[in-house]
Amino acid sequence: MSLNRHQIREAAFQVLFALGSNSDASHEELYRQVLDGYHDQDEPPAYLVQLVDGVLEHQSELDEEISKYLKKTWSIERLARTDHLILQIAFFEINYVEEIPGKVAVNEALELAKKYADDTDKNFINGVLSNKLD
């Protein structure tokens, strides 16, 4: 069974979260751990690698742009790690992945937020991303 894009985004979130705790961790080992339940996954899907590498490569630009959509009293540093990663993935898809419509990136971010954040965080993420698309 191969992964769909939603599962790949979730795997990217998990890998990025793990790398946030241990930046020296092996990407390949993290991919293996995250994809463990998918027996036909010898290699990580190309889109998973694109998301993880893309978010890491463009982190400062993504954070700079996310900051523009935060209230003046907020900063990137104040964001919960889960919210920050979900926003980074969504902004990366909106800015750098042409075949993904912005609305799809937003909906997928909200699906991740449903699973990994609470309702307040989900509403916050929705607000930031809705402003981005306006």
C-alpha cells in the first residue's frame, strides 16, 4: 500500500518534529521509523523528501513570511512547535509546490491541526493561512 499525499504530509510533520528535537538525527532513519507501517516503502516517497528538505532549506524565509501574518504581540518563538511546523509545511506548499492549490494546502494543514493541536490552535492556523491566501 502506498501513501497518499495526506499521509505523506503527516509523515513530513513527524520527521520535522523529530529533527527539531535532534537535528543530528539521520533523515533516512527517521523516514524508516515514520514509514514503518507501510511495508512496500523501501524508499521514502519523493514528495516526503521534497517537503522535509524544502521546509528545512527555506526555514528562514518561511518564518519571515509567517511572521508577517502574526499579531504584533506574537513572534515565531511564541508559537507552539506543532503549530509552527504545520504552518511551515503549508507555507512551503503554497509558495514552492505549484501543483498544490493554496486551498488544498490550507485544508491539509487544518487536518494536521485536528490531529496534533487543539481547537484554539486549529483556529489560529486557519486564521494565519486564510490571511495568506487573501
